[in-house]
Amino acid sequence: MRLLNAGQAAYVDGWEDYQAVASYDREHWFRVPTRYENGELVIEHQPETNSLYYAYFAPYSYERHLDLLAWAEQHDNCRSVRLGQTLDGRDLDLLVVGNPAVAKAAVWVTARQHPGETMAEWLVEGFLERLFDNDDAQARRLSQQLVFYVVPNMNPDGSVRGIYGPMQPG
Ligand SMILES: [Zn+2]
């Protein structure tokens, strides 16, 4: 498979050592041999079935985003704050982990300003899992001393619309 206009991508340097991902069930994703040559992205892969998905990075769906918010808020030291409404009418959500009144410092984690960067929201999910792990002494210490302001998806509209870069008004 050749992506003929890969050379016109927003960030061409990103193709260096890049490997596309593929999935048969949209659950498990694996890397496939990919190379960038002469302005084209070449994915060389022999599918085992007629139906297969390829992606830039493992997708992080809007449904999973909503699941993440609901799951996070079930933890005692986490609450969600609605920052506002997007142009398409979706909520822009912030998760606050820890107690701002006693925290020694605040840490901000924001993901997916570029909505196509799904790996950033996977990172947030793993980050929160660790932070919520009561058996993890380091995580316990951090969440007692600091307050974390986490925006798992800065650009839900772009994520749903499948836009890579920032949303243009109008
Ligand atoms: Zn970015």
C-alpha cells in the first residue's frame, strides 16, 4: 500500500522510523513494516483475511474517552470539571486528581491538542491507572503531595471528525 501524498503531511519528519499499525479485531493492534521513500509512505503487509484495519496509531475512540472520564471519576480523589463546550457541542473535560487546597504544587497533563495523536490519550489512561493504584507507594505519595489537572482530550471535535491538526473555525 502506497500513500502517495505522505510528503505533504503536516509533519514529514515524523515518518522517519515510523511503523503503521494494523488490527483484525480493532482491539489488538500490531506494527506492520513501513518505510518512507520519495515522498511516499509504503506499508508492506500481507493480510490473513479480507477485512483488516490500518491506522496511524492505535485509535482511541470517543466512546473510550467517555468511558475513561466515567471510570476516573469513580475514584475518591478524582473529580471532573467541565471546562466548556466545543464548537460541535461536546464537553471539554478536565480531571482533577488530588486536593488543590493542600497540594504543594500543581501538575498539568494535556493530550490531543492534535486530535490524531491518539497515543497521548493512551498515555493519559495508563498514567491515571498508575496514579489511582493504592498499592503503588510512589503514586500514593505523589497524589498526596500534588494536584494533577488532566485534560485527556483537548480536541474532542477533531477526534470525532478525524482531523489531524487544530480545528479551524467556520
Ligand atoms: Zn501534537
